[in-house]
Amino acid sequence: MKTPIEPIRIEIPLGIMFQTVNCYLIPGEQLTLIDCGLHSAENWEFFQKKINTHGYKVSDIKQVIITHEHRDHIGLLPEIMAHSDAIVRAPKAIEGWFSRPEEMKKMQASFSEKLFQSLGFPKEQLDTVFQFFAGEILARKMEDMERFYFYKEGDMLRIGEEDWEIRNTPGHCPHQVVLLHTEPKRIF
């Protein structure tokens, strides 16, 4: 049995209630990045330095795989695309977060407002939360949608030197996926 390629974990700072978010760089037939981290100028510099310590540059990345639409997983994607020829693979269900982010943000805000009101949060508290979200950049419009390939559950993706199966695992968010490699048993 071939020894699996070990991923390189890159912890990107968040600066909010969780300290970091993980991205994974996987060497192999094509250098692959799974998720991208939260957008900020500081995080972009941090990301570049971190992959440089492992002997890579952003321009070496050939594919980016997005697992779900949260801003801490798609935030640095425009910078990565601008500095590489990487293709992007993402769940078909989240295509709007790349092509119509403002529309998606409004839909999410409407859903969240109804949900939080139904849970009985005080109006003053809700007003503060929604003011915060109104100013937040959840995603940025991608100009180069030709480099996007959208996958669905059951599709196979080549990562490292192995094929991984896409499995939809809603819970953390409605369109979250995991990447499953059955032999040896591994998951992203």
C-alpha cells in the first residue's frame, strides 16, 4: 500500500471568538489548497509566509477546494486567484456566494433575522447583531468564474495522488461537504 501524502495544516488567525481556522495544503500531482482563511491584509501576508516556510509560493497552487461558504473558508480566494493559475472547486449549491455575493448576503440576513426572532432574542440585541452583519464582507464577487468548477455529492476529486469522494454533511452550515478517502480511512 502506498504511503498517503501528509497534508500541511495552516492555521489562519480569525480575531473573533475562535482563534484560528484551518486550511490544508496538499502536495502531490498538483498542489492543492483546501479552504482559504478569513480575508484581511494581515492574513494574506501571514498565509504567504506560512506556505513559503514549507517551500511553496502562492503561484504553485494548482487547485483550491472550498468545503463551504463561510467567510473564514473563502475570504482569501480572490488574492490566491490573482497570484496563481489555480482552478477552484466548490459545492454547486454555493455558486451564488462567488457570482452574486450581495444577493446571497441579503438572503442570509433575512433568514437569520427570522430565525433569531423566532428564538426570542431581544430586539435591541438583534439590532446590534444585524448592524454588525450589514457592514461585514461575507464574500467578494469573483470576476474570473471560468476558473470555477462546481461539484456535487458523490463526485470524486483528485487531491495529492488520490481520489476523494464528496459527501454532503450539513450541520455547521447547509452546504458543507467533507472529502472522504476510504482507504486508508481519512477525511477533510
